[in-house]
Amino acid sequence: MSSTPAFSGFLFRRSQLRLCLNSHYVTGITMPIASHPLSFQHWFKHHLLLPLSVGLGVLILLHITNADLLLAQWMLAFEGTNTGWPWRHAFVADKLLHTGGRDLVVLAAVVLLSTLVLSSFKASMKRWRRPLLMLFISALATVLLVRIGKSMTNVACPWDLSLFGGQQPYLPFPMSLSVDTELGQCFPGGHSSGAFAWVGLYYLALVLKPKWRFKLLGAVLLIGTVFSLCQEFRGAHFLSHDIASALIGWTMATLSYGLAYRPWRAAGYAGVSAQAQTLIQTQAQAQTEITP
């Protein structure tokens, strides 16, 4: 009879253990757990708020210092003139980096979409399905937002400005919204967004192969920088146009990761796992106590 309280305690602790191990089920749906658990504060502050603040700060600084114009003038001087943008139709800049780069992005998108569809039918690729969908959504959202932004901001390309041999006045965003004249559709940068749309590879690697996340991010940023410089030397964009595209790409990737993996909940699951481990140890000890 003396073992009855211990046995009752054992049953109670076992029920607690089951509750902890199954606490991540909500209405029959299992929430995915991120490979690298993040608290909401860490995800929000370091992955979303900090990059947004830095990016917007850089854009404001470029605007108030007229750094876009200064850099464009330096690029023209480097090309040996002060008007005309001689590299606009150069083979390397136009055919190789612009047209070829665009084709490369389209090919990558086809590969991504094909792999995503394939993962829906092959059981061996099931673990790839959610991260691939996350990447697809973030890339698509980036391209669409940049396209919408270009149609709404009414910003002229450098090669269309009267300062550089064109006919349009220099009115950067948001001052460009104050005129009724149609100036252009050059902000944010479209070509560079084709590369920056893939910064979601950082989060895909974070889920599937964490040690590759910075390598993939670095590769995407390098390609995006090459695309940006190509268009800036051709006179298609200012530096701020491409920074805006990069900022949109990172923001969409971060939000897509947050929606797909709920990193703040993953940190809670880590706590549940620790609690479950403690209960397992307690259960083992209780079993030892009541064993004759």
C-alpha cells in the first residue's frame, strides 16, 4: 500500500510527458519546427527590423547627399564622357550581363518550379517541399513588388535625364510623385531584383543545411552586385534603385521564412523538449522506486 502514492505520481508524470510531447499539435495540424530555433524578438530585431533600418538609412543618406548623381557622374567620367552612356550597348554590359543575366534568372526559376513540383510527388524529396515553396513565394513576391513599385514611383532612368543628355528632369523618389508628367519606371531596379529575389536561399539553407547559408547568401549578393553595377554603368539605374531592390528581396525572404516556420514558436518547442527530457528522467526514477 505504501507504493500507491508513488505509483499515482508516476501515472501523473507520464500524462504530463505525453502532453508535452504532443503540445505542438494544434487542431490536428503539426506546425513545422525550424532547424535553428529563434525567439520572436531575435527574428524580428535581427532578421527583419535591423536590415530594414539599415537599408532605409542608406537610402535616405543617398538621397540627402545626392550620392546617386555623384556616382553616376564618376561612372560617365570613367567611360570617357559626361553624356551619352557609351557602355549602354556594349557587348559585355548589354548582351552578356543584362540579357544573359536575365536568361540565367529565368532558367533558375524554371529549375526551382520544376523541383518544387517534383517534390510533391516523390516521397524522398518531402523534406524539401516546404523550404522550396518558401523560396518560390519570396522570389515571386520580390519580383512582383519591384514591378509594381516601378509602375508607381514615376522615376526616370539616368540615361533619360537632361543632366546626362536626355530630356527628363532629375526628380528622385518620393519627389517624383508630385508631378503629373510621366518620367519613367526605373525605381526600384528591375534587373538586379532578378538576383536579389534569391536571397531566400539563405533561409532554405538555414532549414536544410545551415553551414551553407552564408555561402549561398554571399553568392546571391555577389551576383546582385554584378547585375547592379552593369545597369549603373549602362545608365539604366542609380545605386539607390538597386539597394531598394535588395532591401525588398531580403524583407520578402524574411517574412516568407517567418510564415513558413514560425521561428518564435520553434524556440518554444525547444523549451518543451527540455521539459519533456526532465519528465523522462523523473519517470525513470519513479519506475525505479516502485520496482520490487
